[in-house]
Amino acid sequence: MGRHSYPAGAQPSRRGSMSHSWRVLRRCAVGVVLLLAILGVPEMAWAADTNPPSGTVVINGGAAATNTRTATLTLAATDDLSAVTQMRFSNTGSSFSAAEAYATTKTWTLSSGAGTKTVYVQFKDAAGNWSSLPITDTIVLDTTAPTISSRGRTTAPPATTSTPRG
Ligand SMILES: [Ca+2]
């Protein structure tokens, strides 16, 4: 009579083994993700990353003008899911330099000829998405010294180079 309780007692035991296998599965999934992270496998390997990075470029620290074609670009880019891995540059917006590893500074040569210069930058994430609309900044390339009038101190030494006006 008392043995009637035996099948009922087996019920919780069966449920217990089911939840145990779920625990094992869950532990396996956590283990795989941890393993991928430890091995440095990019996040793209298990998460679909379809958005390109966003970022900024600043020419010569934001100066309005320059008198040399050699410019220093300051770059900052972030990505929603994976890492920013590469970058490339252009003076035209259509023909880009070879992709190179992402860095926060870059020495770049502006196109020749005086005038307003635009530098176009694209960033790529670990999933291979290039920023579709190039990120830009502009600077005025002015290689002509200003005309010096007779105004001012006559004792000042003659200037040999012009300094860009901020
Ligand atoms: Ca992305």
C-alpha cells in the first residue's frame, strides 16, 4: 500500500534528469562562447554584424588652413558590435588608398594646388562592413605668402616663411 507512492516519487526524479540535461546544454553553450572569447575569435563569428563603423576625421587638429600638403589626420571610430579593424583614405571620395590597420593618427598627403581640400575616410569593422558614406574633413591649402604692406614696425626682422592664421 505504501509502495503506491513509488511511481509518484519517480516523477520528480525524471523531471530532475531533464533539467539536468538542460543545465549541461546551457553549460556547453556558455563554454563555447567563453572559448571563442578566450581564443580571440571576433564577435562576428557568432553575432550577425551588418552595420558599418561610425567615426570622425580631423585634419591638423582642426586648423582652418595649412601651408604644406603633408597633413596629420586624427581618427576616431567605433562599431556597434565588433571592432574597427581597417581604414582607407581618399582625396577624391572615389579612389581610396589601400586598406590599412585602424589607427588613431595618420600622415596623409593632400592633393596638389591651392584651395579647399577634402579628405575622405572609410572605416571597416571585423565583419567586413565598410562605412558607406565617407567621413570627411576639409582644410584650406594656402602656399602663397600674404602680401606684406608697409604697416607695422620697421625694426622687425623680415619674415622668411608665412605662418597660417588660426
Ligand atoms: Ca558593425
